Amino acid sequence: MLDIIHKLFKIYDYDKDDIKIEYIGIRPGEKLTEELFHNFEKPELSQHNRIYICNIDNDEITEDFLKEIDKFVEEENQMTKEQISAKMLEFV
């Protein structure tokens, strides 16, 4: 992030000392990684070595999704509101 910030400073003609940067660390619930594919998606390399095509098996979506919903229904009584919200966002 710091490299991006310094490049933006240069673009907008700021010195590094013009704006104070405060390091706050990781906040609760902050994601450190991003999942690009679900377990039911089958990524395949395209003609470009950094671009994938994602094929989906509709039968597998239904089966896996229903299992996850069943598991969620069984466990939701022991979950906090935040955990329930996070799990629901996974479903979307």
C-alpha cells in the first residue's frame, strides 16, 4: 500500500512529508486474502497465462450449497450475530 500511496503523492505533486501516514494494523474482520473461486468452480487456464476461464458444474453447486445450508442451520444457534452475517455473505 505504501508504494501505491507514494506513487499517488507523486502524481498529485505532494511530498512524502505533506500528508502524515498512520499505520493502524489489521482491523477485526479484515480479509487478508480473497478467494477467487468457489469449490464448485473449475478454473481453466485461457490462452493468456494469467487469465482463467471458470466453468461451473450446476449439479455440484446444488449439492454443495445444500450441504452448507444444512450445516449452517445446525450450527447457527451457537454462532454470534457477526458469525451469522459473515456466513450469510459467503452464501451470496
